[in-house]
Amino acid sequence: MFAACDRDGGNTARIPPSIRYSDHVSAGGSLPPAGDLKNTLSIDSTNVADGGKIFSAMNCDGCHGGGATGWVGPSLVDGRWRYGGADGAVYQSIFYGRPKGMPAYGGVMSPGAIWKVLSYIRAQPVLSVVPTQRWPTEETAPRPTRRKHP
């Protein structure tokens, strides 16, 4: 093994594995090796309250709004996920961050804190009106119009 490939001396306990979830698109029907990552914390009042405190302390509500209903950042309670809504996908979004504004919290928050935030998000009620955007899917994306040639 090359030394550069093992910079942390084999200590990968804090780094989450590649995660498989239903929204992954497979090339040629073959998915890459991956595991499942599930929240092992129960969604009880203690974990939800702790997660809410962490959500506020880390200023998540500054982007995602109070109750995670969306503001500058997208709603986290409406069931619409750009990068997948499975536990492992949300965990990775928090841990590694995402393009266009979602910072990586893996170097700041412990895995337990991330799971508590996820418990808080899952416990939030879905409002009838949430200020969100629906990401186009193959079924909902507008089809390009064809120009007719004379």
C-alpha cells in the first residue's frame, strides 16, 4: 500500500462508508460496493430535544428555518431530497456537506450529534404549506421543444 493512501494510519472509524440507498442511479445495472447506514437512536423526546438544541447551536435553522421547514436552504421535512432522504444519505450530507451552500460538519459534530439532528428532523411535523422547491425528476422535467424545419 502507498503511504499517501493511508494518511490517517488506518483510523477510519469516524469516516462513514459509502452508502447505498434507493435513489442511487446505477450504471449498467451494477451498483458500486456500499453499505447501509441507519440511525440507531430512537426518536424519543430526549434525542429530539437534544437534536433541536444542536440544530440551533450549529445554526442549521439559519439556513433551513425554524422547525427545518426551509428558508434560504431547503426544507428538511417535506420529503423532497436532492441527495436522497434515507438516513445514510442525510447523514452523509451533514458529514461531508453538499455543493451550493451546505457545509461539511463531520469535522465539527460527532456522529452521535449528527444522529440526534437527524432524529430532530424526522420528528418535525410536515406543514400543509412549506416554502420549498421540487427537484425535477425524469417524469416531471420539462421536455425540450423541437424546432420544426420547413
